[in-house]
Amino acid sequence: MPFEFEKQEIEDIILIKPRIFGDNRGFFMETYKKSDFVRNGIDIEFSQDNHSKSSKGVLRGLHYQQFPYEQAKIVRCIKGRIYDVALDIRPESKTFGKYVRVELSEDNKNILYIPKGFAHGFVALSDEVEIMYKTSGEYVPQADRGILWNDPDIGIDWGIDFEPILSEKDKNQKRFTEINREELL
């Protein structure tokens, strides 16, 4: 099998380690294979691919689409290095308000599966970062929502010792306790 699937502290989050076939010419790897993903509990139809570029210190997130437009994601870093964060915003979940942080990089080539019901964000750790990710639903602007990246009620450890570069939107997101739970159902 070309992938190793590792459940994380929040078991619905899965770190996927692809098998790399390398030689003096370079490398080859599969980044998605529906049959292997389904066999490992990821039976999602993906409908949109996104590509994002950031410079060192940029923090994007925490973003989500409100119900009924939630998105599952498969995220991978193709250039540089990031800490990727998924925050459980499923009101009925035993891990509601908890998060997982993993390092994704062009070197480790790991992939993160984030199911529906999570807010997502990342911080760029290298001079230049590019990520690619699949989503299970198309982007719906009027359903776009977010949570403040440094909300003390959540206490996300972003693993950084610098003030991140943020968009105006991300500087002014709501705190976790201010979110209308009906948006999450």
C-alpha cells in the first residue's frame, strides 16, 4: 500500500504518510488514491482543489464554512514547512474545542485529512510556503466563517515565538465562545 494512515489525538483527524519512490532522477509518490482512502475511513467526494502561497510568519485561519456548507479537507505542503491546525467545532463531539497540530513540509511529504466539522489554519515556518488541498465542497463566500487564531479560551500552541502576519479578516475573527452553535450543526 502506498500510504500509512495514522489517527491523531482527535481520532477523526488522520495523518497520511505517502510512500516515496526515489532515485537519482528524483521521486514519485501518490498523493490521493480513492480506494486506499476509503479502505481507511476517508470516503469523501472531493469537489475543489486549492493552492495557497505564503511567506514566513503568515498565519491563515482559523477558517470554516458554516452548516450546511462544511468542508472536509486533505492538506499537503508542497514547498517549505508549516504547522497545520485543525480545531474540533462539532458541538456534540467529545473533543469539541480541542485541536490537533502537525508539521507538514516538502521534506516529510505528509498529508493531513481533516473531516467536516473542523476549523482549519496554518502558520508558515519557512521563507516560502505553498500548500495544496482538496475540499469536499466548493467555497461558498456567504458561508465563510472564522475563529480568532489566538483565542485564549482555546489556547492553541502554534509553535512560534514571533508575532504572525495576519489578514484584517483573521485579526478580527470571533472568539470561540461567540460563535452561534446553530452555524455548526
